[in-house]
Amino acid sequence: MFPAEPTPNPVLVISCDTCVMRDTAACDDCLVSVLCADPEDDAMVFDFAEQRAIKMLAQAGLVPTLRHRAAS
């Protein structure tokens, strides 16, 4: 999920519409829910620096870990 070396314009798109964990207990403390007032409205797009910051915050226990798993 987090590339070791930055690649040109890497992004992570998180959308409840594509998450296989939608409507499960995982939604209760989903990172998208933490960052958005209504997570079902839009997808969230994180660039490489934002992805790294989210990972560091999660490792420090300051935000929930990213649980999004894109449906195939």
C-alpha cells in the first residue's frame, strides 16, 4: 500500500463505494469516518506524503489504522 520509494504522483483513493468492508463493524472507526463528516459522499484521495502521514499517525495510535480494502 505504501511504496518504499516515491513514484510520480502516487495516490491512494478511498471510497466507501469500493470498500469490501462497507456496512461491517469496521466502518465504526474507519479512518474515512474520522476525517469526513459524511464518508459516503465522496472518495478520499491521498498523495504519497499524506499516505505516509496517515501511516505514522496510525502507528502512534493517534488515528485508526486504514482498513479500506478495494473490491476487485
